[in-house]
Amino acid sequence: MQTVLRTLLELEGFAVSIAPIHQGQEALFSFIRSEHPDAILLDVHLGETSGFEVLRQIRQDPVISQIRIIMTSGMDVHDRCLTAGADGFVLKPFMPDELIQKLHG
């Protein structure tokens, strides 16, 4: 899925970086701080950690707290994501146009 999303976003003119989510939270936050992306597409379920926890930590970090975060899930947790501090939510499966629109804000 990452390959498909990367291709789609690059065709839309986005520069795409894929975070090392399986290398632990410190590696993830180091990556985000160094890349300082305009937007993050963040899944609610990340394996060993929760997307909500990652969102919380990003919002608490003054260096990266203002990055636009769009969360995604196969479950409709739209309200929970927005309440937790996400800038948007996309329910999977989603249409590419919906994701592009959310990323542009």
C-alpha cells in the first residue's frame, strides 16, 4: 500500500518520505524532526504503537507540533482523531481524490 500511495502522491507533486515506524518511537520522531514534512499521513494502527500516541507526542513537541496530520483507519474514528488533535481523517478504503483534498487542507 505504501508503494501505491507514494506513486499517487508523487504524481500529484508531493515529495514523499516513508518514516521508519518499525525502528521504534525515537527513530520515528528523529526522522520527523529531521524531515520536518508539510504533512503526515498517520494510520491509527501502527503495530506495536498507536497512531493516537504518535499524534499526542507530535503535538507536544514544539519543533514539530504544527505539522499537518491526516489520520486514517479502516474503522470510523473520525471524531476521536479530530478530538486528539489531527487535522483530518480519511476512512479506508478511500478514493485518491479524497486523500489529496485532505492533504491540501
